[in-house]
Amino acid sequence: MSQTRKEPTFSDLTFEVQNLTAAQFAYGKDSEQYKAQHKKSVSIVQELNVIYGHGYASLSQARCVLQAQYTQEKEKAAEELAKVMRNKKGQ
């Protein structure tokens, strides 16, 4: 029986980096949980760079993507709240 392993994607990396950040805040950078998650995240970076070329992926790039997503979500929520408030005033 052969097992096939799917190639990692940049989305896999951003997921693992989210877990890395959560481990950092929950346990600290010196914890075993953080170190294990860091190792897993770096492993995905290395795999992606082997597949797509050196420099394709890094932890900092994944953090930038996560920050941009977070900012977009916050802006969208603020816009939706402003719209609701305008509609409420108009009634």
C-alpha cells in the first residue's frame, strides 16, 4: 500500500504560522510547544523553497500575509458597522 503525500502550499504555511503565533502568546518562545511548532513551520518553508525555488516562502512572508488579511477583515468589519449605524439613523 503506497501513501501519497500532498505537496505543501503557501496556505499550509500561513496556517502553521498562525499556530506558531498562538503558541508564542500562550506558552512563550522558550516553550516546547513553540519550539515544536517553529520546527514544523520551518519544515514547510524548506519544502516550499525546494519546490518553487529559494526565497519563495519564509516565516516573515507568511506573517505579512496574515497581517494583511487581518487588516482587511478589520476594515471590512468597520465598514459594515458604519453601514449599519447609517441605516439605523435613517429609520
